[in-house]
Amino acid sequence: MTAVNIDIVSDVMCPWCYVGKKRLEAALKELPQNIEVDVRWRPYQLDATLPKEGKDRKEYLSEKFGGSERAKQIYDAILDAGREENIPFDFEAIAVSPNTLDAHRIIRWAASEAPGVQDRLVDILFRAYFLEGKNIGDNTILLEAAEKAGMDRAITEGLLSGTADCLEVEQEIEVARKMGVTGVPCFIIDNKYAVMGAQTADVLSNAIAEVARQKETELASEEQVAEET
């Protein structure tokens, strides 16, 4: 088996990140069976200035895009992409644009749980926000998502009530920006190669397979050198 790590720099209030997640899932199914992929979700905030309680979404989008008509044009394109990936986006159900710092804290903690918990949590948060219109900056919604993903609610609630890992999440976001990540999703493959944006499944699978081939070649060369010496 050839192991490949993928770090996904993402924000759970970003619809393209949800599209990107679906496309990555499709890409992983296309890979040869000898490639083993470990996916980790990394934080990014599209707008860290939003208050903890969030902001009225219509007002926020109008301010961000310079009017409701421009916002509608942008989100029409996202709706089309969602339909391609079987994501029934319901933007009208979303009342609040959330601050996602606390969501990223929980996603960070989920990485220490059993395999699959972090990815499951991210999917639950995407669904809660984009399909059900829930405020994923609200602690009650976050705790429900964590518990549903398989995390201990009491432990998570205790951590969430304080400032645990706030600084660490903010620092990780800053590192991503210094690395040149200016938009999300960004797929960082084996800490060497970056695929920017919600690329198609074919683009992602080809990039992952190419990294795996390079690793196999490097390993074969190292083994040959070891045998010769």
C-alpha cells in the first residue's frame, strides 16, 4: 500500500468546500486499491470578523457582494454545482451567517477521535448549515453535531465553554495564509502539492495518483541504493 495524506483547508460556511468534499469522495473511489488516503480537515475562516452570534445572512451577503442581485448570481452558480453533486442547497433556509471559530475547534478535537469521526462531523456540519439552515456558530447546534458524529458531549461541552484551542486554530489559519492559501477549499497532498478550489473528481484523483506514483518511485530508488550499499 502507498499512503498519501491529504489536508483539506476549508471553512464549513463555504458552499464550495461542501462541493469539494463530495468531489473528493468521488475521487477516492476512482483510485487504485493500492493507494491508502488519510484525510484531515484544517481550519480557515472566510470572515473571522463575524460576531459569535452571527449576522443576518441577507444583510451580510448584500454587504459582501454589493447588493442582493449580485449575491443571487453567485449563488445560482453554486446551486448548479450542488445539483451535479447531489447537494440540495437550501440557501433560503439560512437565516444567520455564522462565525465558524468554534466549529473549527470541535473539528480539531474530532481529529483525535476514532478514524472517520472528523470527516463525519464535517459532513454533519455542512448538512446542518446548507440543507437545514442551522446556525453552526451556536453551541447547542455544535454539541448536537459532535454527539451525532460520535464525540462525548460532556467533554466537548466542557472544552467549548472555555477558550481551549482558540489560539491554535487561529494560528493554523495564519499558517495557511502564509503558505499562499487565499481561498478554499485547498487540498494539500502529502505536504508538497496543493490543488486549489473545488476541482472535479478526475482532477483530484489524478493529482493523488501522481503523488502516489512519485512516492513509489522514490521508495524503489531508496531500496535499490540500500541493496547496492
